[in-house]
Amino acid sequence: MKKPSSYIVSLVLSVITVFVTLALMGTMVVFIHATPEKAISLAQDKQTAPMILNELESYFKDRTSSSGIPTNVYTDAVSESLIRDIRDQQIRDGFMFMKSGNTSDGIADLDKLDESLEQFFSSYASENGIEKDKKYDTALEKAQTSARKVVSEKCDIYKMSSLRSHGVLKKVGVIYRDLVYIIAGLFGAAAVLILLLILTCRKEKRSVLYWLGVSCLIAGAVGTIPSAILLGTGYFNSFSIKQPSVFTAYTSAMNGLTSAFMAASIAVTAVGIAMLIVYGVLLSKEKTVTPTDVSNVSK
Amino acid sequence: MRLMSEKKRNSPLLHIATPFIMLALCTGITAAALIKPYDKLKMYLNIAFMDTLKSEPGGDASGLVIKDNKIIEDYSGKTSSTGEVIRPKFGELFAMLKSEAFDVDVPVYWGSGSELLELGACQSTGSAVPGTEGNAVISAHVDTFFSGLDKLDIGDKITLNTNYGEFTYIVKELIEFKATNGKYVLPTEDTRLTLYTCKKDILGGSDQRFGVICELTESSFYTEAGGDAQ
């Protein structure tokens, strides 16, 4: 920090380093935590399958008066393990779509649900002397399509299909697909910035430690403070999402990602503080040298 | 003298002040840079977490039957500048609206109502079906599907994909009017597309509307089977 010009250049390089560090932390957190395995594991840990089953039961119960179809026609055909399979498949499909732009052939087998409805319609027709004509077939098909859609929607706890149909996953996928290259690029950028700092501070090499320490400290603070506010105030928990399973999955995922980002930020802050302490020690050692030595340094 | 000057530059004050200068700079830049992504994220969440099952087809007590058609978006067959349109039924998804300004592809439903507006944009049934002469009027919520409407500028391209053709429009005029003023949603002699939404009002509903009037520049009616539905 001997020349104003080198101070300004170091300051600018350090500010860029802060953003590269923040981007690196963010992408690393997404790379490690935003995976289908983690999303499925979270959904399992939070017991979302029984929640979905309850929601389905309550939904079909509410609809009984208008549809005339008893709740058990649906609930008897949909088990918790089937719910889990559909839920997990939809999570995998969402991530697969982001990675490759494709999805699997379809959701888990819902033939049992179709059969249950077919059986109910058939008994109803026999009991009431209704002819199994085109109208009957249309009504059955409509009920089956509707039931499939309801089950599928309720199991989509991360709302992957909604995000996909509106083109959001496609846009996110552009970044998600190349996350490894982006991380590699950011590491490269960080290395270049450190080299530039070394070049700028070549007459006083120890100050590289100061600038890097400050960069890490600020990057850590910029990451830690908002994350702490989000977690401390329960920001994600205040979202008004009507479906309990979606609410649980979404808030847990967001809180998990924020916590991971905060942990990374705290680690970076610690690294920054360590660098500044080392710099301080080096500086104080130099101040204790003899006057002759000091005059040599200033030349 | 030189030593004194160096001491001044290496002063503890500068060492202490630098992190604060950087913190101020970085916080400012971060806050400015996050405004747009935050708005986008909010819109994505609004769209994703809408309760689409409220208007699930087939069993709604209100009698509204919503039909989600698959819209052809990659037609590769022959086209013609003239052709037949398919008049949609109320509650039917019949088009996809696309523009660089929008962050999402906007599904367009025929009809109106709060349930349809939660699923996409709505075209007024009294307006012209895309592909016919007249004013095709489409509206949507400002916090979801038309959150990017204010980004449209004169000369911007808008595409409307239907299952019978693709229609390209260019923004000709930016408009602002009161909800009670029907001037822009009335039938017209020329062929145009009018898109509008509410003005954001933090105190609640706003009676101000804003939007764009677009001129039709290209009609491509599909003349043979081709392309995959979305």
C-alpha cells in the first residue's frame, strides 16, 4: 500500500475477488446440494409421502359431493409407497430435464387407480341400469385423467412440472448443465486475480495476504449476514403455500441451501481473518526491526 | 521524510478503513445486481406455487372446464399466409405467447376469470381469434405471466403459436389507460394484438392498466401435419 495507484488497483482486484468468491461459494453449494439424491432424501426425511396421502384423501373427500365418487375408490388404489415412487420420479425428471432437456417416459404406474375407477363406474352402471355407451366411456376417461392429474400434481412437491411447463427449468438448466465448467472457470478466475494481486504488490509481497484476507472477510460477511437474516427471521417459513407437503419440501430445501451457503461464508470469513492475523504478525515483526533495516526497506 | 510518508501510507487507519470501503462497495453492487434476479425469482415462485388443482378439469362446481391442449411449437411442414383458424372453447389453452422480454412462455387461455388467470394469460372471447382480422386482446396478472410486459418496447417481436399456425407481431405502441376505459379492447378494423396488465400498486388493486399494441407482420398457417406438440 505504498503507492496510491497500486492501492486503487489492489482495491479493484479485491472487489472482483469478493464477487468471484461469492459466485464460487454459490455454485459449489448448488453443485453439492441441488441434486436429485439430496432432494429425494430431504423429501423422505421430512415425511412428505404421508402428507401427500392425507392431502389426496382430503381432496377427494371434498370432491365426493360434486363428483359422486367415494374417497376410498381413489385412496384404496394409492399407497404410500406408490406416492413415494411418483414423488421421487418427478424429482428425478425435473433434474434430468435441467441436465439433458429430456424426461423419463412417464410417472409411476397408476393402472391400479384406473382399474379402481373402472370398477366403480362399472358397478355403478350395473346398479343403476346405465348403458355403457360413449357417454359412459367419456365420463370414465375424464375421471381417470382427472385422478391421474391430481395424484401427479400433489406428488410434485418441488413443483418441477409447473416450472418445466413454463420454461423456467429450461432457463435454469442452461446454467445447471454447465455447473462444473462454471466452477472450473471461477477457480481459474480466482487464480488469475491472485496472480494479478501478486504482480501489483510485487514490491511488498506480504500485502497480497492483506488484500486476499480482506476479500475473504468481505465475501464471507456479504454471504453470512443476509443468510443469517433469512434464517433468523424464518423468511422462507413465512411463505403462504397451501399444500403442506410442498411447503415442507420447499422451506426445508431453501433453509438447507441457505444454511449451507452460510456455513461456506463463515468458513471463508475464518480464512480471511486467519490471513489478516498472519499479515498483522508479519507487519508487527517488521516494525520491531532496527532503524537501519527500516531505511533499507524504504528504498 | 520518505520514511514518514511511507508510514502514513501504511497507517493502521488505512488498513482498518479499507475493509469498510470494500464492504460498502460490495454491498452496494450486490444489492443493485440482485434486484432483477429477485424479481424473477418472485415471479417463478408465484407461477410454480399457484394452486393449479383449484381449476382441475372435469369436476369444478363452477362449471368451468379447463382444457390444457398441447401446442405445436416446432412445426416443420408447409405453411400458407392464409388459412382457417380453430375457434377455441371457453377455458381452452389454445396458444403460447413468446417474447424475449418474458422470462417464461406464456400459455394463453380462451376466456377470462380468476381461475384461468392463475394458469396463464387470457384472451377476451369478444376479441378476434389470432389469424383473423381485428383486435386480439390478451391480459394476464402483472406479478406472474405479464411481469415482463413493461420491458416490451416499440419494435420488439412477439410470437403467438397456435395449433393452426404461428403469428408474428411487432410492438407498435405502448399504452396506458384506466380499467373503465374500453378504448383499447374494442374491436378494430386492422389486425392487431393488444396485450395489457394492471399497474403494480403496493396498496392493492390498481385501476390503471398498461400494455402494448402490436401489428401483425407474419401469418404462417399450417397446411399439413407436422411438428410435435409441446
